[in-house]
Amino acid sequence: MVTAVAQRLAAQRREINDTLARLSLSSENLQQVKDKMRVELERGLRKDSHSTASVKMLPSFVYRTPNGTERGKYLALDLGGTNFRVLVVKIRSGIRKSVRMYNKIYAIPLEIMQGTGEELFDHIVQCISDFLDYMGMKNTRLPLGFTFSFPCRQTGIDKGSLVSWTKGFKATDCEGNDVVEMLREAIKRRNEFDLDIVAVVNDTVGTMMTCAYEDPKCEIGLIAGTGSNVCYMEEMRNIEMVEGDEGQMCVNTEWGGFGENDCIEDIRTRFDREVDEGSLNNGKQRFEKMTSGMYLGEIVRQILIDLTRRGLLFRVPVPNREVQSCINDHVVQKLSDRLALLQVRAILQQLGLDSTCDDSIIVKEVCGTVSRRAAQLCGAGMAAIVDKIRENRGRNQMNITVGVDGTLYKLHPHFSRILKDTVKALAPQCDVEFVLSEDGSGKGAALITAVIDKYLYAMRLSDETLMDIMKRFRRELGNGLCSDTNPTATVKMLPTFVRSIPDGSEKGDFIALDLGGSAFRILRVKVSHEKKQTVQMESQIYDTPEDIIHGSGTRLFDHVAECLGDFMEKQNIKDKKLSVGFTFSFPCAQTKLNESYLLTWTKRFKASGVEGMDIVTLLNKAIKKRGVDIMAVVNDTVGTMMTCGFDDQRCEVGIIIGTGTNACYMEELRHIDLVEGDEGRMCINTEWGAFGDDGMLEDIRTEFDREIDRGSLNPGKQLFEKMVSGMYIGELVRLILVKMAKEGFLFEGRITPELLTKGKFETKHVSSIEKSKEGLTKAKDILGRLGMEPSADDCIAVQHICTIVSHRSANLIAATLGGILSRLKDNKGNPRLRTTVGIDGSLYKMHPQYARRLHKTVRRLVPESDVRFLLSESGSSKGAAMVTAVAYRLADHTPTPSCKSKHPMSMRDST
Ligand code: BG6
Ligand code: BG6
Ligand code: GLC
Ligand code: GLC
């Protein structure tokens, strides 16, 4: 009897051992797994075998690990592991190098994971919205790095179409679509905030970057969690799916798919097949289903069911399926630990499984075997990876670090040890260190975003910074107005002797000269005044060749006079004595309307012998006997304000965002120390282009701004203008492109001599590239004309760079304009400012997004204002004619010409 029982027990034991033996892998088995993995890695990399390879080797477009110079503030999403997280990551570089993170975990309910794609992305965006509210950051448009832990076919760092869902996700209408686009669309649908999605990264890549930030030897990222996967730095020359041979790129192996082509059927058991059949993705991710946390519990459960059915386990009572489904990876982890049998029994008891001592031993053995196999398989795979890297580098021996994350690795009592032992045994020529990622892959995603953003981060200005710049500029306005501080103020606040905008009574027949913008124009402006005031204009553009604007002043003014002679002849007004209004778009110290001393040339002009001189005298000398009378000199900002003031009486600010940039506005005379009198107002030409010439903007100037300045006609001067105006924007973009190409981030590192030539990339190109529909084609054309052959990704990157540079310009102008508006508001003493700003200039007019961005930022920076932005349709000359009309009327009342100079004329002086 006893022997019969003993025999039966021994037979049962043998059966159990046999069952588990199929899950125990010999060293030969493991060596074979390593070898087969190696074959699949190679097949995934090669073009001819890529489509049938089970290990997909997906390019990540991450070319390097961080080097500590990254900085900035980023948003990150981390989707696809146990938790969905939204994070803010603040990265500092230099001696204060650090990373600070704030995050919130959100649930993704099962019905959303397996609902429609739209529902899933709407849910994600809702979580972001909640997080931004929670952080008080709704209005800060941060760059975002998106950790998306599923296989994505990327064609750029910010483009990835989902190959197939894995793990527990199965939302419809996502596979084959670009996940960044889906996220963008969901953000648009919500229409509540804006984000700049800079990068999409796999969790393995994020993890590698997180760890590489601390340890530069880290060139591999491993996830052993819900899913299982590895990425590593591969040589570009081996990645046939991406063009280019130089340098390295991180490859997301997606090794979870290993075996999909039946190459590991010899070690798969019927339990593995059952798990596969019951999964969301039957036939797929076979390696993952043997190695990752999501499936370990399920394998164990299948074995326990089998043993129970065969009468080898849990004889009384037979557990039902519900109870069995309590066995998940946590249970497996716990039961794999060194526990006394009583403890094992207690755990099983909690799950409703009544076990004998023998049962406990068996369950524990099953858990141990299944997890041991998982760790060994990962180890064999890893051995293939490290040996591949070693061979890539032609080395006999190699030290390398693997950054690891995932609950299985972190929580399982033996997983990491078995994994390391296996790697050691199978790749003895590699010394592999495993470093746990403490901060998750979100940090790495933010670092990737920062690596991409390295050249541009300093050009993104937060509202906080813009507010600060607005305050600095307001201080400068005060300094320029006050006689004590004016000599050292950078913003010169030049009185214009224009005291009000047109009132509708102006009339006459005038000539206007418009010099200093992108075109030199001569116009005839007839202001008639029958029932209604009407203005008729005829104009002609004249060339101003480089040798003239850089030659002698005499030649320049002779040229102006010649063009004027030609114009008068064509207009048949040679013998008419007409008054001339001269829009001269440079900083001038005026003593009256028609006496104007050029302080310094700006923009493209540099004619000798003009600075410090009265330009009316110079022009009169050149005109000689031609019967014209220069009545008024106005800055283009003033002309623009007057042009717009003609249509809108509320206009009291004029700005130019063209070749150069500048603003004028109506200031209270009592605040203008440089002009006598306290009553009324006078238009002040701020000459804000020089803001920052005393170092005030050094904190926001970038290396590119400095380079522009060094190569300019007026180094050290007009530093604000050089960050924002049309003459410099194209060149700024060109310098960034050159630098990024030199570092291998663009154009595969190729640069043509044309791209290296100053001025070859123009601001009008920036405007066309930023057009939403045809922008990318334009980018290809424009770069093509410079001899470049940009890829689709290059074009996207170039568009991104253009956006950042032009957006910074609009933001900075919003800050200085904000300074003027807030001053106007205080001058008026009203709680709200209602005003109109007249604007002109090619950048503002031609750029597709500029005006909208400027208006939006101004409204944010000066919320207590209602500003109407009025585009000057007819240039500054109409306004100049208005000024001339008044000057003419005043001059008419003046008894003798000699008195003119004794009584400085200014508009409305006598009214
Ligand atoms: C987290 C990472 O720490 O680990 C995720 O931030 C990653 O990006 C996850 O997906 C993997 O582990 P698990 O166990 O959550 O799947
Ligand atoms: C024109 C004005 O419309 O704009 C000029 O008439 C002004 O006076 C010019 O200088 C500014 O823009 P840009 O782009 O030509 O420098
Ligand atoms: C799955 C995904 C993969 C991810 C891994 C770990 O294998 O396909 O992209 O890296 O899980 O989360
Ligand atoms: C430059 C000039 C300024 C002019 C501006 C716009 O900044 O110095 O006078 O208004 O360009 O043309």
C-alpha cells in the first residue's frame, strides 16, 4: 500500500518534472537563441530581408546620447508601460547641471485602451489638459517629447506610424497612422492649448537616454516590464533602411517579435502557444510572450491548469478559472522569492487556492522555472546585442552599459541576477554593466527633445521672459525721455515735431521721397478736399545700387536728386514748385520738421560723410535749382502712423517690421525733457532697434545673433533689430542650418558652398517655407536652388527652424510694443487702453503667421488693452504728405523764409 502510494507520487513527480523540463533551457539552447537573435538583428537591418525579419530594427532618428549641454523646460508623455504619465522636465546644463521633474499618473481604462483611436487620443489630451491646469501652465507652449512604447516606423524624430499595437492596447484606426499627427489632431479638437511635439520615442530609447545622461557608456536601453524590448546605438552604415553612412543612430529592435517567423519553435511549449492564442495579437510578439511581465502570470496559470487537469495539483477543490486568473506577474514575482512553504501557502490561500504542502512546492517551482526562462532568454538576446556592438567596433573586449527599466526587472527577486549571469556566460568578451533607470523614460524623452532643441531652445521665450523684457524696455523708454539719462540710453526717443495725427483738413499737391526700406520710392500725393478728403498717389520705384549706398554721401544724394528729376519729368511737373515730404528711415535728431541730423546709418546703408549732417541741407545741395521745397522729414514709423491715422483717428503708435524695425508713438509733451513746453503731445521716434546695445539683452541673445552682429555693417549696434527684423531673419535661419548640418543633424551633414554664402537664404524664403500648405515643397525648392538635396525630414526640420526664428521675432516685438502700450495706458490714467497701432514692413505683411502671432502675444502681455492693428496699405508716404501739408500751411503763414529756422516748425504748433 505504502509502496503503491510512494510509486504513484514518484510517477506524478516525474510527470511534473517532465512538464517543467520543457521550460528549462540548456546552455546550448541559450547559445542557439543568441545566434538566432543575431541572425534576425542582421536581417532586420538589411533592406532585402527587412520585410520578413521578425526583429524589425526600427530606426529611431536619435543620433546621439546627451552630453550634458542640454537645457530647457519640456513636457513629456509616457504611454505604454504600466502607468500613463504626464511630466514636466526642467533640464539645466553647466555646473548647475540637473534635471527636475514633476509628474502625474493617469489611468487609461481598458475600454479606452481597446476603444477607438480618437477616444484614446482624446483621453490622452484630456489628461494633458488636467496636468497643465494642475501645473498652472496652460498658456506656455512647451516642446513635448512623447514616449510611445509601441513599434513605430519612424521617418523622422517627430514622425512615427504605429506598426501594430502590442501588450494590452488595441484601439481601432491607429495602426498604420502617424501617432504624432493623431496627438496633434486631438489637441486641435480640444482647441484649448497648443503644444510643439518635437519627438516621439520608444520607451527603450527614452530609458537609454535617461541613463546615458548620467553614464556616457550607456548605449543600450532595455525594458523588462509589461513588455520586453531593447534599443542600442548602431552604426549608420549598417542601417540600410536609412540613407547615410556617417555616425550612429539608435535602433529600436522590437525584439519582442523575435520568433514570429517560427525560428524559435523548438523552445516554445504548448503553454506558450495557449498564451499566444488567448492574447490580443495571436501569432505576434512570441519572444515578448515568453519574457515579459504581462505574460508570465498567464504562462504559470496555463501550466497550473494543465497540472490540475491531469490530477497532479490541487486535488481538492479544483480551482475555478476566476481564481486562477488571480495569478499574474506580481504573484509570480512573489512566489519566485525564497519563501517558506507556509508563506507560499498563505499567498495561495489569499488567492482562494487551498493547497497542500506539495502543491505549494509545485506552484513555487513553476513560478521559478517560468521566470528563470524569461530572464535567461533576455540574457541570450542581450548577449547577441553586445557582441554585435563589439564586432561593429572591431574590438576584442568591450565595456558597455545597459540602461534598464520595467517592473519585472525592478521587482522580481532573481530576474536581474539571472539575466546578468546569462549575458556573462554567453558574451564573455563584453563587460556589461546594468544601470537601473530611476526616473523613467520620460526624462529621456525630454532629453531627446532637448538634444533636438539644443540650437533653438534659447529662441523660445516664455511669457515670463517676455514680460521681463517688456519691463526692461519700459525702463529704457523712461531713460531715453529724461535729459539726465538720455545720453547713455540706448533707445534714443527722438522728438519728431509731429504733434497730432491728420485731422482731415490737409490738402495740396506733394512729392514724397521714401528712402530706407526695401525699396526707394518717389511719389506724387494729391490730397484734395472737396466734400470728402481724398488722396491720389502715383509712384515709381528707383534702384539704390550697393555701390551708391556704400559710397560717398554726395553721390547718394546726387542719385536721389537725379531720380527726383526723372520723376518730375515723367510727371510733367518740372516747372511746378511742389513741396516735398521726405521719409528717411534712419535715426535722426530733429530740431524742427525740416532740419534733421542723421545720428548713424542702420540696416544696409553706410554712405560716408552723412552721419552728423542735416540731410535736408545735403539734399537741397544735390537738388540745386530744381524748384522743390523740402518741408518735412519723417521717419517711416511716423509716416506709417500718419497714414493709418488718416483712416483711424485712434491711431497713436506706428511700427515697422520690415528690413529694419522701429516704433513711434504719441507721448505727453510734459514727459519729453528734450523739447520745451508741457501741453499736448508729440510723436516720439523710439529707435527701438538699438535696444540691447548696452548689453541689456545678453541673456537672450544666442550664438547665432552674435555671429550676425559680427558680420554686419554696424557691429555692436542695433542688437534688437538684428534679432527681429527682415534684414536678419533669413540669415539667422541660414546660420542655424549650417551649424546643424555641420553636426550631422541635417542634410546628412552635407553643406554646399551656396548654403555657406552669407545672404543666400532670405527672409522671404522663411515666409514661403512657413506657409502651411505648400511650405514643405517650397523648402525643397529653395534648398534645391542652393544645391542641397534635402530629405522630407530635412524639410520638416527646416520649417521648424524657420518657425522658431520668426516666432521669436514676433514675440520680441510683442514685448517692446507691450512696453509702449503699457506706457500709453499709464499716461492716460485709464484702467483699459483702447488704441490703434499702424503697421508696415515686408516681414509683417508677407509672412503667413507673423501678424496673428504678434497680435496674440500682445494680448497676453498687455491684457488690459484693446488694440486694433491697422496695416498701412499705402506705405508711409501718404502720412509723410499729411505732415508736409501742415508744414506747408504753417510755412505759408510765415512772413519771410529766413524766419523759418528761428521758429522751428512743427505740426499743429500754432493750433
Ligand atoms: C517606466 C518607463 O519606468 O518603465 C516607461 O517610464 C516604460 O516608459 C516602463 O514603458 C516599462 O515598465 P512597465 O513595467 O511599466 O511596463
Ligand atoms: C514701406 C514704407 O511700405 O515700408 C517705407 O513706405 C518703410 O517707408 C517700409 O520703410 C518698411 O518695410 P520694408 O520691408 O520695405 O523695410
Ligand atoms: C512592447 C512594445 C515595445 C516596447 C516594449 C516595452 O514590446 O512593442 O515598443 O518597447 O513593449 O514597453
Ligand atoms: C531702422 C532705422 C529706423 C527705421 C527702421 C525701420 O531701425 O534705424 O529709423 O524706422 O529701420 O525702417
